[in-house]
Amino acid sequence: MIILVLGFLIIIGVCFLTSQKIILTPQMCFALCFLPGIIYACFYVDAWDLHPSPLTLITMIGGTAFFAIISILLSKILKKRTISAIIIDGVNTDYLNHGFYKIRLSFIVLIAYTCIQLLTLLMLYRFITSLTSGSLSEAIFYFRHARVFTNNTIEVPGFLGLLKYFVYSTGYITGYILIHSIVYKYWCYQPLLILNILLSVASDMLFGARTGTFQLLIAMAIEFYIIYGKKSGWKVKINKKILLIAGVAIIALIVGFKDIGNLLGRQSERENGEYLSVYIAAEIKNLDTFIREGNFGSDISTNQTLVNFINLIAAKTGHNEWYHKVDIPFRSINGHTLGNVYTIFYAFMYDGGLVGVLCFTGLMAIICQLVFNKAIQERDNSKIDIWVVIYSYLCCCLIFSFFSNTFYEQVFNYGFLKFIIFWIGLKLIFDKIRINIKFPKLKKIKFAK
């Protein structure tokens, strides 16, 4: 474990030294996401008999280092303007020359959008509660259990399922607008924007999910960093008040993580520290156990990395024999439940061993670096920057690599394509549609003397 900690600290140090003022680069986010779990796992070395094998160390340290090398080299190749604006003494001169711009929203359009979200949430609530005769928590548990642990796949019907995708995905857009208005300090119907973000979160949590909520919050933090970075010339100063609020929020989420799960039907009697260890640190033990078993290699009908993409192709082409679910068995050791999470390297090793790690890690690094390079470029500041939104989503999937194969599962699927269509559509609606209602002025009534 000491080798694992030191290996990741060295990689993070190299990423920091090559970051050129921008901290949230793909390589930094990928390397950093593993460190908390590795440190947390150190407290369970004896309880879990956690002694990573040499191949596990090579997989984790080597895979992360390879990602960093690809990202850094590609950033050098693309470095005509790595930092989007011309920086003089830490000041973004593009911002000074172009002046202040704000995203202008039509109040009527925003109200209509809010009504659609409220109506969708109501319909989703009626659907989920119709599955059982019990409480909402029981209905959520039934839906999730059927989806994850049985072959009784319950799908949200047709158009309602599409609306569910729409309501959640557009939280990334309203989050961008809210953050932009905060950074540039202008009025943009912030209470309505916050309401829309909460509705996006509710639509996801209604089906027993917590990951989507955490992803949206992390994505908004990434959007904040990029928007503020462009404004300040990447000379980001952390406000103590914002840092305090963020710290309190993170602690509250960690402390309340188990309680949120209980509300969503995930009852657990374990104490909070051990409960968190399953989600944060057990991935390392599970990965090590799998690697020690040495069963590497898959075909198209068992592939884990591209499972969602293959299932989509199978449905479109009629190759039903290709359809399969992820193979992530639950594990336990010495009476301790370890769950069924293995880090992203599990899928890579499962499909191709170390060759799979190199191929899939390299492709992921190239995609993220190309989008990152687009996201930091200067554009019309009065418009929603879709590249920033896309990078916030990709980067968030990247950050969850410590947990599972989130990147390939959520990017190489039909859902991500729908997200992009919704983001572009909502951007066009907010940017282009202007509905202004002028209320008639009341004439003063003159009373006869």
C-alpha cells in the first residue's frame, strides 16, 4: 500500500508541474480520483488482508501514468493556445478587450421549461409509486432491485423515459447559467435556476440513484472552475467563504451518504465508516482479488468495457446473442462485505489484460484531452459554451474511475448522444428565443372635484 500511495503522489506531482496554471486537467483529475480511496484503504489493511500484488500495482500505477503521459504529450501537440486567452500579469486580456457579457434568458421561456420539469417529475412519481402498493422508499427499492439483481428489467415507458433523460441532463445547462451569473455578478433569475437544478436531481434520485446527483454537483464545480478561470486568466483565487461552504457541503454529503441511501431503499445496519469504505476503498481489494484470479480476456458477448455500446449495436442489428450484462460479482472477506465495485481497471483487465489497460486508457485520455482543449478556448461570453458542459460531464465520469467503469458506460452509449442533443437544443432555445410581455400601463384616474 505504501508503494501505491507513493506511486500516485509522484504521478499527481508530475501532473501538477505540467498543468500550466490549469489544475483540473484530465490527467490531474484521473490521478487524483484514486488517492482518497487508496489512503482510506490503508485503515483496512488488516481487516481485508489488503496486500496488492505486483500485477495490481503495475495495473493501477502504470495505467494512471500511461493516461498522464498520453494527455501531457497530446496537450503539447495541441499547444498553439493551451490557455485560451492572452495572459498579461495573470489577467485575461480577451475579457478586458471584449468587455462584460451576460447570458440573457427569457423569463417566460424559463417558466415554461420549469413547468415541463415539474410535470415530468409528477409523472415519474406516479410511475414509480404504481410499481408497488407500499411507500415511495419501497417502490424505489423494488425498481432498483429488479434492475440490478434480476432479469426483470423495468423500463420507464416511451416518451416519459425520454423526458426523464431530458430533465436530468439539462441540469448541466441550468447549472452552467447559474454559475456564469454568479461569476460575472448579474441577475439571471437565480431562484428559478436553482429550482430547475433541484428538479433535475429529484428526477434522478426518484429511481434510487445517488451517483447522478454527485456527478451533477461535481460537474457544476468543474464548470465554475473553467468559467472563473477564463475570466481571471486562470489565476484562480479561492474565496475563504466559498471554500468553507464547499467544505461543509462535502462533509454533510459524506456524513449523510448512508442516510440518503436509506431514504432511497438501500437499508444498511453497518456503521458509517465501514459503509463508506465499500464505496470509497473496497475497489482496491476487489480489483486485487480479481487480478490474482488471472481470468483475463473476453469476446464481444462478454465485453465489459463497451457493454452498453455492444448492447446498443445488438439491439439495432438483431444480434441478440451479443446482449449481456456487466459481470461484477459481490465479494466479502473475513465477514466484511466489499460490494461489487472494482475501479475502471477491472473492465480493462477483464477484456484484455495489460494490453486492454493500455488501449482503453489511451483512448480515454485522447478523448478527454481533445474536449478539454476545446473547453478552455475563448468564445462568445454571452452564449452557453457547450464544450465546457461536455467537458464537465466527461471529467466527472473520469473522476468516478476510482469507483467503476463509469466513463465507457456513460459515454459510449445512446444516453450520452441524447444528452448532447438536449444540451444543444436547450442552448438554442435559451440563446435564441425571446418572449417579452409588456404589461399595459394603468392610467391615473382623476377624480372630479
